[in-house]
Amino acid sequence: MIQGSPYLRIPQRRPEPERGSMAPAPRKEGVVVIGAGGHAKVVISTLTARGFSIAGVLDDDDTKWGMDAHGTRVSRIERERGGSGIIGIGDNAQRRDMARALSFEWRTVVHPSAFVHPSAKLGRGTVVFAGAVVQPDAVIGDHVIVNTGATVDHDCIIDDYAHLAPGVHLAGSVHVGEGAFLGIGSVAIAGVRIGRWSTLGAGAVAIRDLADGVVAVGVPARARRTKKSHREDREDGGDSRS
């Protein structure tokens, strides 16, 4: 490098902060997590990464009572309990039922490593996990899961209780209906609509609209059958951790 050349700008190195000079960030209010399965582990990880403390982990399954959930003892669900809460249940229908039955003030939580554009809107109880991206003017409803590494491009609409599994990619202006489940690594091209309570299988690519309540798989995705209920995601989609 030629010192003093008018064509070269030598960047000034910023001084590194002294080790130990930054005081730890104060812990935020405690949040109750509903559910104690695999999905709840990721919810707890996201909350603690944001500086929240865990006020309790509650589950209806009595076989989990007394178990340790990352430092918090699992106990039974108290239907009348209030305060801040978040639902750590991957199954969409179960998550909807809990949201309707309980009286918490539902928290919206975004992992520090995720990116959410300031113009995007996130509903109550929605979680955005590590590495996910939500681009400008996307609108995401209540109790939606944007799972690890999923991407939601500009002007997408994601309705309540939907679940985008890890690695899902939505191009611009995709509309995902209420309760829809998009399996791990699935893709929807621009402008496609995924119907209410439908499942797009793992690795599938939606290049045309899907009707309500169908299961679609393959590349390109084709509807294989119609669901008999809203509780079939685990059979078809890949990662619907309870």
C-alpha cells in the first residue's frame, strides 16, 4: 500500500471495547410458556436470547409435570392465570385452542439474529426464530410461527395460527391462509395463495394456488387429498413440534 496516495483511503480501525466494561443487560419481565415439548424449547431459547426470564412452563400433559424445561419446572396449566405468556406448541389447531381458552397477555418475540423490516406487522403471540427474515410490508397475524431460517418476502400475508417450518421460503405477495402448515424446506412462488388449514409438504414447491384444507406435495406441488380435520399436520408436513 502506498502511504499518502490520493487514490487510497486507509480505513481507521475502531478501538475494541474493553473486556468486562459492559454491564449485563437487565432481565425483562417473566413470560409463561404454554407447552413443554420440542417447539417450546425453541421458544424458551428465543425468549432468553431477547433477555426475558421464564416465569413458568405449563402443560396439560401430566406426564411432563415436574420435568425440567431448560431450568424451569413444568407444571399444570392454570386456566385463570394471567400475565405475559406465549404458546410453545407447534401444532396449529392446538395453539389456536390454547389461545382461545387462556387469558394471558400474549407476547410477540423475535430472535436477535432474525431480521424483521420496520414496515412489517407482527400479530400477538407470533414468534420469529433465529435466522428468519421478514421483508417490507409483510403482514403476519396472531400466533404465527416463522421458524428457524424461514423467509417471508415483501407484501406477504400470513393469517392467524399458520406455521412456516424451518427453511420455508415465500416469494413476494404470497398469502398463507389461517392455520396452514408449510413443511420444512417448502417454497411458494410469487402471488400464490395457500388455503386455510392446508398443508404444503416438506420440500414441495407451490406454483399455483392451493384450496382450503388440502394436503399438497411434490415439485410442483399437487393436492393429493383433502384433510378430514385440522389436526393432520404431523403426518404430512415435516416439523410440527408439539
